[in-house]
Amino acid sequence: MTTQPTQKLDTFPNPAPERDYLIHFEIPEFTCLCPLTGQPDFATFIIDVIADKKNIELKSLKLYMWSFRDRGEFHEAVTNRIMNDVIKAIAPRYCRIVAKWYVRGGIYTDVIVEHQKKGWKPAPKVDIGLTAPQTGNSPMARGA
């Protein structure tokens, strides 16, 4: 196999560092192992980033997320580890990670962590009355 999981997040220069803009990642096939039972845990990770000087390269993000497949970690620990690694890699202005863990023992678990760079203030939200999207695959159609 030419592609292997890795704990390294590759980066590239932010092409528009003068502007705040949202980068939205959805990773619906995340797996790791329960540290107590060794059984697989499944989650969808949603990572929203407002980059500063660097962005995360997509293929490295995929391989990074894949690297947890054979590791045993609690939901809270793995979610916070991913946040720490994103902060270390790109020092974002803002990052929010939502880990939506699939049901285990009749309980769904969501772990949500946020980071805001010291001194950064978000611009006020502007509502310009966007029209409805034409497809069901856009962030607006999903309630973003």
C-alpha cells in the first residue's frame, strides 16, 4: 500500500490571511478503539477552522484521521487530542471540533471543543438573505 496513516498534519500557506473565512471539514468515517473493550467506536468529525497563516492539507488530514483506527482512546481524549494537534500544526484564529459518536449502549455522545487565538475577535455576522441552495449537498441545505 502506497498510502499509510500518519500522525503528521501537513500544511500550506493561507492564500488569504488578510481575511477571516471558514474552512469546514466533515469526516464521516472516523474510527478508533474503545480502550476498555477493544471494540471499534465510530464517529463523524466536523472541524471548522478560521486559519491564520497556514491551512491543513486535505490528504494529510485524511491520513491523520485514519491513524486513530487501531488506537484505543476515550471519546473525550481523542477529540481533545485532535484539537491540540490542529492548534500545533496551524495555530488557527478559531477552531471548533464536533465529534458525533455513534450509539453505544443506547447512548449517543457528542464531544465539542473550541479554541480561539488570544486577541482574535470574530467579525460581526452579516445576514444578506441568501437564496436557498439548488442541491441538497451544500452547507446551507444541511443547516450550516
